[in-house]
Amino acid sequence: MEISGCGTALVTPFYADGSVDELALVSLVNWQVESGINFLIPCGTTGETPTLRESEWLRVVQLVVDTVQGRVPVIAGCTHNSTHEAVRRVQLLNRMEGLSGILTANPYYNKPMQEGQYQHFRAIAEATHLSVMLYNIPGRTAVNLLPETVVRLAELGNVVAIKESSGNLQQITELIHMAPANFRVLAGDDNIALAVASVGGAGVISVASNEIPAQMSQMVAAALKGDWATARQLHRRCYPLMVANFCETNPGPVKCVLSMMGRIQENYRLPMVPVQSATRVRLETLAREMGLLSSVSAAAAAPKK
């Protein structure tokens, strides 16, 4: 699995009754691919995966794979803080034809040491034929995966990439310098995508590309080609939305904007709740200024249930 460019950490659309809005998800996936996105990640944090039942998680991944039909790689979120359970879940994904790989984050809450994280990820990698992308996100998991441990894991045949969301550019740079040439380091935060690309990163796994897939894909492509004038121009245009998407807990703001765009209905599963009224005003103003509210016809609005 060769992963580079801009990948979208997909939201999971819901109906008002809490069920998965499959029609909206299919429409969103097709729009993403048609807009030039390089790969898709269903069932990550942005997809509210901790609130999905196992059957729903598998259904969402399968639906994305079936909709994509091989046009871009699909990498399924598959994280658990119990190694045994994480291995069991990845074994379920092993049966899914057309799936390119998995994204698996640090074991949360347990706070394992580096050796514990190494053994956890190694067990997952050895349980699957799929490509494995590590996910370092200490802000949510309370543990940091250090470059030395990532390099050890990269020695395993199918551990091919990492989504780096530590926010620590020094750590990310050190990892890029230490990792094998064929190992891909991707920014896990939109606002440092260009910085990571500038030191040798392979792209970004994006939240903003849910809303602006073409612009984010173009920005990352320009950076990876060394066209920094274009990349910076696009970054300046997209940056306010990148920041606004995290003015409240993700995926609240991005689902709010997608709803304004007519792409999904703005429904969440607890403990996620709608954004505050002041945030909604800020997001609507920004979306209007960026031309997002006029870019989708009424026919694209998600169906009601």
C-alpha cells in the first residue's frame, strides 16, 4: 500500500434517530473521490467510532470499500486499548475484500510504556495481511509513541506508515530522518501539514478535507511537488477553516459545516453534542466567506428519515 497525499478522516453521518445515514455516507465518499482525494479513512476519531456498535463499524467500512470500488485506498480505523480485542477486530477486517489497510492508535487509558506499545502494535501487525498505519495521538490516548519505537515497528513487513498527531514538529522531523526510506510519515493535523511536508513528510490525514477535499488535495500535492507558492496560497485560504474545525471538540464543527453545505444532517451520538450557538455563528460566517454554502445544490442535501 503506497500512501501519500491527502487522505480524509471521514465523518459518520447519522439520521435524527441515531442510525447511520448510509445514503449520505455514499454520497460523501463519491464526492471525496471525484474531488481528487488520495485515500479515505472511515471509522477514525472523526467518525465517532467509539459510539458505533461493532456491526455498525464493520458496515461503515464495508460501505466505503464498496462505494470506492478500488478508485482510492481505504484504510479502516481499528483501535482498542486491549491488545486481545484489537487483534480480534483486525481479524474481522481480514475477511473484507478491497480494504487496503488499517489505522490503529496508541492504547488509550492504559498508558503503556514504549515496550508495551511496541508489543501491542506488533501483535496487531502479525495478526493481519493488511498494511498497518500507526496512529500517534497522545492528546487523546495519554501516551506518546517515540520515534525509536516507530522505527522498531517499521521493521515488521506490513507496518508501512504513521499518522503523527503529537503536534511536536521536532519529534516528527526526527522520525522522518530515522525511518526507512519507504516508511511514510503523515501529518495528523491540518495546521502542520505544510510544515511536515517541508521536512520530508508524505502528506496529511485531514479533517478539513471533509468540507474542502479539492482544495486540501491541491494544497498537499503542490507541497509534495515543491510548488511552495501554490501550496502557501492554498494554505492561507484554507487555514481559517482548519483552525475553526477544532474550536470545539472534533467532529462537532466539521459536521456542523457539512450540514450547512447540505452534505449531511447534523446529528451526533452522545457524548458528542451540537456546537454552541456562538460557534455556529462563527462557522456559518466562515463557510459563507469561503463560498461553501453556495457550492452544493439543494439536490445534494441528505435525505430525511
